[in-house]
Amino acid sequence: MTARSKTQSTVLAAVAATLMVALMSGCGTSGDKATAGSDTAGSGAGQTGAPAPEGGAASAPSSTPGADEGFPSCDEVKAALGAEVAGLIEIEGSENGVSTGYMGPALGCVWYTPETNASNINIGEYGGISVGVSRDPSFTEESMEPLGWVIQDPRVSAAGAWAVRVGGQYDPAAQIDVAGVQVVRDGVVVVFTSSGVALQDVPQLASLTNEWALGGGVAILDLMG
């Protein structure tokens, strides 16, 4: 194995732990379960599986206190992300909030389009966005630079942070997908991913671009205690 391959394997392992945050938000419902899927750590959570029960458009409030382990609540995160996510909902029975994994506490929040429910037969409208926040001081810009995945963005740099898209191919105007983007500062990693049930672009999520997510990541970092 070459030195570059070893570096890439190490980095992907670190990123994988980070993106598992989004999975921990679990969007389980009674009888049906909508899940966030990922095969590598920054490569993608947010794939919508089975829809919520009929009438499941009502949002379930997050029960995680904002001061839990220094993480904000999902409600606070959603407010910080602004109007672009205001119309998305938390499916009843979801487990948004802080969970403890093998790397310690982490925040996972998932919201869906209101159309993601059993009464809607148009699966092209099914979709959602996943936001994960965790702490990993070993995940550094220096470790990512050899892979060419670091995103250059003046807003992120001005905030003392850095950003990455695993696999590269960053398009600021493209809708967030299963690869998503990550914004990092002082060992705190914010991961954004999004997708539809068939991994297609979802019209209701068109404003959730990669560029928007970079700004959103900085806003979430500013919420961290």
C-alpha cells in the first residue's frame, strides 16, 4: 500500500466516525422506519427510506436540552439554519438529539419534507437533510489536504474554520447530496448530507446547496458551548 493510500484509508476511517452522527439521529417510526444511510463518514447520510405513517407530518419536539454536553438542541440548529429549512419537519418518533457513541457524545438532527408521508404516492417529493455534530480533534485540515478534498471558502476561513467534501468535486451551486460537506473548527465537525428516497434531487430541497451548507456549518459552530 502506498503512503497516499495509507493516508486516505486513515482519513476515511476518521471521517466515517463523524458521519455516523447523522445515522444516530435515527428517524424511526412506529411500524415504518425512515433511515439515514451512509457508506463512508463524510460520504453520506440522509437517504430517505420508508415513509412516515400517514398523517405523520406533525413535528415531534426535540427533547434534548440545549446545554447537553455543550451541544445545541436540534431546534436551535434549525433556527440557526434559517428560512431554507423552516418548512421541513421532524417525523414523529424520531430520535433527534445528543447520543453517545464509541467516540463520545454527538448531536444528530434529521428533518424531512412534509411530503414524506404514507399518504403521498409521489416518491420524488420524499427527502430530507441530516446534520451531525461531533468532536474529533484528530480530524485536521492537514490530514485532508493531500487528498485534494479541502474546500476553499472565504466565509469559512474568516470564521477560523475549514471545510471538506469527501471525494472532492465540490460544486457550490449543487444541491447537497449523500456526499455532503463538512465544516470543522477546533476539533468540532459539522456534517451536512441530504438525499431523496431514490438519491435524486428533491425540488423542495433545491435551496439547500453545498454553498449554503458551508454558511450553515459556521452558524452551527457558533452555537457550540
